[in-house]
Amino acid sequence: MCFIFAFSQAGKINSNPLKAKGYIEQSPLPAGANTTLVFDLSLDEPHRAYSDQFKVQSKKPDLIRLGEISFTNEIEFDDVHSKKKKRGIEKYGELRVPIEVSINYPRGETELPIQLTYQACTDEYCLLPKTIDVPVKVKVVNTYGENNVPSL
């Protein structure tokens, strides 16, 4: 009976191994401005997340433009599934992407509707690519000279 319990625990699959917290480097953010969107990533062991499978998308692509993804804490590892060297993250990492908020973005405190797609694997299994919502709080303000009251 103990053997069956140990076997069932070993066969357990963690279908949500990645936690992501997003923030922007500049807030308040003038409408039409650029900044960097940062995701602090934590990944349950023994998972690895593949760099080439990360995608960042906006649910409002007409109001938010995204640039090319970069990583800190990226590692290279031997992937047992493809038998090739791969790049990705283990335990934790940081994903960075340039972002531009449209001049037409509504002003005020809001959450940017951002989605993050990733794929994680262990030596025993690979999860299908998964998309999660990562709301990012931001305050969007008028651009300089746009309906601003002159200062004294």
C-alpha cells in the first residue's frame, strides 16, 4: 500500500508551474510613450521553461505595441526530449519586453491586458504551451502639452 502511494505521488503532474508578476519601469506613463514591461518569473522545480516558447501578447493590440523579448538568468541545458541544447529558465528569471502605449490609450489608473505564453518541461514530461493572463497596473497620463494646465 505504501508503494502505491509513493508511485502516485511520483506520477503527479504540476500543470501550472510558472508564476509571473508584471510591472512597467515607468509610471505614470504618458500616452504614446515607450517603456519596458518586466515579468518576474518563478518556476516550480524541476521544471524548465523554454526561451523560444515565451510569447507576450496584448489583448488590445491596437492600443499596446510590444517589442522583442529578452531574458536575464537564462541558462543553456541539455533537453532530454529533443536531444538538443536548449535555452530557458529554471527556478526564477526575468523577462523584459519594450512596450508602447498608444496616444489613444484611456487615461487614469488601469491594468494593461497582457497575456504570457510559455512551455515548461521536466525530464519526465512536457506540458503543452500555456497562456496566462498577467495584468499589469499602470497610470496612463496626458502627454506633455495635451490638455495640461500650465504651471506657475
